Amino acid sequence: MGDEARVPIASDADMVPARAEARALAEDLGFSPTDATLIATAVSEIARNIVSHVGLGEIVMTAIVEPDRRGLRVVASDEGPGIRDIEKALEHGYTSRKGLGLGLPGARRLMDDFDIASSSGGTTVTMTKWRFLDELERLRERRNSRPAERG
Amino acid sequence: MTEGERFREAYAKGLRGYLLVGGEGQLRIAYELGRTAVAEELGVLELADAHHGALVAAVRAERSGDEIERITRAAGDFFRESLSAFEMVQRGFREAREGAVTARHHAAMVRRLSDLLADGPLPGDREGFTDELLVLIAEEARELAEALACLVTVAGATPGSSAAGASWEAGDSGWSELLAHASVRALADLVPRGSRALRLRGDELTAIPAMHALALEAPRATAWRSWLAAPLWALDGCRLGAIQLFDKPGPGFSQADEDVVVHLAQMASAALERRGWTAA
């Protein structure tokens, strides 16, 4: 499994490879089709945000493997003028699209962790979706991590 | 042609494209269709209707059971993608509704506290007032943050003038004993001086040395999934006491929980100071 994917964002068309990479990583990590759709949608929203407000940026997606959970971290960065009021940008209803809560607030609600760092030199959005291993998976993990026994 | 008819036509075209070509490019069209439906304020029933009509058209000429199954499964993927924008809106609606409920609850709590302050006893009768206030704060904090238990402690300037109020979920008598542990009360000291609050996940809390002794005395404390504390600061910067919240099901205490508890701590501090309470 490739654990990192990097997609430059310069136009709406770049949303397709970004979504495809997100979905492929999500499937590799065992996320359900529904969660893979939610991740692809969140990635689309932040890609759209880059194209609409800055024009150029990059999305890096990383698989996270921990003992009891798997995660897909998405980091979207641009070198635009930054977001003046982050709290307001994340409020429900504060968007240019009729205040329906799409865009950044929508992406935040689809993911588990969400953080924005913004300054006059650019903006970085970091968001992660987690999947906790079930009991059977944890058992398999433990079995696979044991050193091979000599017969 | 009405907006709804135009949408149904676009949806049918998108689904035909996905069934022919497949791939992420076509799924992106489904996502865009869902976004358009949301932006044009079409309902989820209209989207379902568009999907059903397009699916019926796609399978009408098919005779092979395998092909019908393939089409139906692929159409399900396309439909799921188109629904994702509605999911975003639904989650936003839920969040706004929860925010409104919390705000109403918060306002009611502020009114109750204000009434208590207005009707409260004079400084000379401080003890009864303080106990009542601390229990009320503990109940409100626990309820607002959906914690399993809450402990509010204050330490006065004179010996024996400390007080505490606690609240825990009904039927769990174990909390009474647990919250009486000196090391549980001392956890409030983890909040750095000058900080408004400290919020930790269960794993972060159990890694703290102060928790090791507590884990020996009360193993149950190691199962807390989250912990939140907000000190009660006097105007001169002295610490009057603290509100501690223990264990919250789900992802743990949120920023909104922290804000509410900090507000409660500020109100409690003001109430205590107005009644002549001075820090230890």
C-alpha cells in the first residue's frame, strides 16, 4: 500500500485525482464505502476552496497506522493571503454559497479532526478521519506482530 | 422545463455516463449534482426520485440478471456520492440545533445562577450559600458538558473554610467515594497558572505522574475517557478553586464544553468574591 499521495491543485479538474487518491487510500485502510465517500467529499471541498480563493495549492494525503486504529490525514496547503477570521470561516452558514454550510465547515463536519493554520503567507488545513479496529482485526494484528514460532 | 426536470435530466445523463465509463471523474459528477441540488434547495426526496427514474431507465432494456445486478450496484455508488452534500448539510443542521439547545440551556442556567446570587445570603451566612452554589454549578456543568461526574472545590483563607459540591450520574454510588479522594481533588492543580482550562483525553491523563498514585487507590480512574478542569480565579489572580469534569462518552470534551465550563467558573468566582470569599 502506498502510504502517501501528493496532488497539486490548480483547477477544478484536479479535484478528480485528489478524490481518487483519497478513495484509494481509504479503501486500503479498510474504511467503508460510505466513509470513503465522506473523505472524498471533504477533499473535494477543500480543493474547491483552494481553487476558488487562491488558485494554487497542494493536497497531501497520508495513511496512519496505529495499534488500535487507522487514519487518513489530509493536509491542504496554499500560499494565498490567508483567512482573516478562521472562526467565522468555520461557522455554520458562513459561506458564499447561500450559507448552506458546504465548503470548509462542511469538510470539518465530515472528518473527525480538523485544524486550520493561517497567516498572511498562506493557509494549511489538516483533517483526519479515523477508523477503529474491531476485536477480530486487533486479534489478527497481535498474531501478525508475534515473531514466527519454530515448529 | 422546471428546475426539478432539468435536475432529473442531468442526473440521468450523469448516471448513464458512470454506468458506461465508471471511474472517479464520473463520481465527481455525482458529487457536483448533489451539491447543485443543495444549492438550488431541492429536497432529498427529489434526488431520490431522480435516481429512481434514472435507474429504472437504465435497467429497462436489460435481460441479464448479472448485468442488472452490476448496474444496480454501480447506481448505488453514484447515488451515495450524490447524497454526500446532503450529509454535510444534515450535519450542519444537527450542529446548529444542538448549539441552539445548548444556548437555551446555558441562558436558563445563567438565569438560575443570577436568581441565586440576587436572593443569596449575606456574607456572614457564607457557608450555606457556598454549598448550594457549588452543587448547582456541579449539576449544571455536568449536564451541559454531558459528563458522568463533576466536582467543584473551593479553598478559603481560614482553616476549615474549604467547600465542595459534586454531581454524578444517577445510580452510580461509586462516584461519591471516588470524588472524595484527595488525589482526585488535586488533579485540578494540573491546570497551569494563568490558564483558563485544561482538557485531556483519557490516555493523556493516565500518562501523568499524578495519576499513578490515584490509579493504585482507585483503579476505576484509569478508565476515564476524558477530563476537563477550569480553575476559579479571583480578581487579584489568586486561585479560589476549580471545576473538574470526569469522563464523557464518545470523543470526549469539546471546545464548546470547555467554553461553557470556563463561563461557569467565572460566574462562580464572581459569586464567591461578591459574598466575601477569599482565596487560601
